[in-house]
Amino acid sequence: MYDPTQLRTFLAVAQTLSFTQAARRLGLRQSTVSQHVRRLEDAAGRQLFSRDTHSVELTEDGEAMLGFARRILEVHEQATAFFTGTRVRGRLRFGASEDFVLTRLPEILEGFRYDHPEVDLELTVELSGTLHEQLAAGKLDLVLAKRRPEDPRGELVWRDDLVWIGAERLRLDADRPVPLIVYPPPGITRARALEVLERQGRDWRIVCTSGSLNGLIAAARAGLGVMAHSRRLIPPGLFRLPDRAGLPDLGRIDFVLVHGRRRAGAEDAANALAAAILAGGERLRRRSG
């Protein structure tokens, strides 16, 4: 009833919220992407996206289709691998940014290991900037991380707003420097926060630096200051600061998959894990537990 090709296109649109970005990811024309989505909506008898000239959003039925599409595609891939006799194997060095510590990425990795037991998966959790450096140095095969604004590389997993977050009772004094909770260099959100504050002419001071997301969260929950963070991944106990706080807009941030240099025994495994992450991408936007 549901064509796997149409489901993959649906997932690409759902994750990027853009028919243009989905077309680039899949190597298709935008008209083809629209056709796939329309045919899937016809098969389901429901509208999966609400869209106008400015935005694309999932409908309630579209949200429901996300889970079904992921499971259908997972079973489809398992059946294909079983009957074609293809076995992915080798050593795969995978890097994921700190942003995904509290999400359901472990579920995706667990499913990947179940489907590909002969892959020796090595996981590195680090700052996005550090992961990009390690990838360039040939120390990693695949990275899931934030993308620097000037860097065009990578396959878009999703795009999100960066927002200021802090403790619920935190109040900022407009006459005093903004108290910042940041990752150390080369943290991408750190660089963005400093850039927009300096552009606004707003004074700032760093009250906490930690290479661990849990360390930053602890400082923020204690009310020490504010931090820049993905809107969809706000940790429990922290809240988005309202516009009346007067802080400058942080813009948007891209989360991408980037492949490293081709290495014997790693390329097939990297492609398989990238496909699993893209298929289950909506789970990356949800907290675990």
C-alpha cells in the first residue's frame, strides 16, 4: 500500500520541512518530491503536510505517518539484506555531538547494531567543532553534528532555531553584562552566541565553561546564566527566554551527517548508519526517557 520510495521522500521532507532541501538530499527534482508526497497522501487518504509559500509543517496525520514510515522502511531494509545475502561489516568510527546525549540516538544505534552485528561500531561524543576537526584529520568515518555557517558540506538531517535558555526564575539586568554558559572553543553555539551579542553591542561575561552538556545544564538550572541551545532539544528544567529579555536573535542551525575519507571496510557501514539516522531522524528531536 505504501511505496518505500514515497516513504523515503516523505521522511526527507518531514525532517527538513522543505521540499527544496528534500530534493537536494535525495537527488530528485522538486516536482518529483511533490509528486511522491501527493501520491502518498492519496494512498493514505489524509493530508500529511500543511504548506504555503513560506513554510511546511506536518499535520497531525503526518506526525502519525512518521512512526509508520520509519518502521516500514526498517523492515524493508532488513528483508532486502536477508534475501540478497548482503552483510555489512567492518570497523566504523562514528562521532556524535553533545547535543544528542539526551535524545533517542541510542535507540537508533541499538537498532543499527542489531541489524548489522558484524560492524564494529566505535562511538565518540564530543563538541561539534571538535568532531569536524577529527573528521578532517581522518580519525572518524561519519559525524552527526551541527554545521558551521560557512561550511556547505554534509547531508541535512534537520534545521532548527537556536534560542536562549535558562532557569525559569532567571532574570537578566539590561545594565549588566549577559552571563553566558558556554562550551569551550571550538564550540559552534559558543561562537554564535558571542557573535550576535557583539553585533548588538551587548556586553557579556562567561560564568561557566564546560565540555559536557550535563555540566552546562547543571549551571543553567542553578540560575548562573543563559546558554544558546537548539529549540527542539531544550533539556528538562530549562526554559526558552522570552523576547522581552532583549537578547539578540541567534538564527538557525543545521544538524548534518558528514562522511569522512573513504576507508576500506568503513564506507558501506557508514552509508548504512547514515541511512538509519536519516530514516529515524524524528527520534533525534525527542528526549529519552
